[in-house]
Amino acid sequence: MRENILKDLADIGNPRLLYQIWEFINLIKKNSVEKEGNVEKVLAYAGSLDREEGKIIQLNLEEEFNKIEGDWD
């Protein structure tokens, strides 16, 4: 695949088009870099709620996010 892309690029003589391709490649590179995760930060809160508090939060979330608002006919 790389060889095909390089061959196609070599065939392009239009500098404006090459610049657009270069910008697109840089956008892809920027968006594909792995971002630092926050697993350790999240796990720092593990165990900070007891089982009863967790159950109350879970029930509240289920109650609020399972409601259908508006007319769905």
C-alpha cells in the first residue's frame, strides 16, 4: 500500500494539490497520536464510596437516564 501511495504522489505535479495532501497527512498524524489515558487518576477514587452510596448513585442514574421525554409517536 505504501508503495502505491508513494507512486501516486510522485505522479502529482500540482503544488497546490500536494500541499493539500500534506495538510491532510498532518491532520491524520495529529489525530492518530495516542493520548495519555487517565486510568490511574480514575482508579485513585476506587473504594471511596461504600456499597450503599454506590447503589444510590446507580439507582439515580438509571432513573434519570431511562426516562423518555417528549412525544415519541
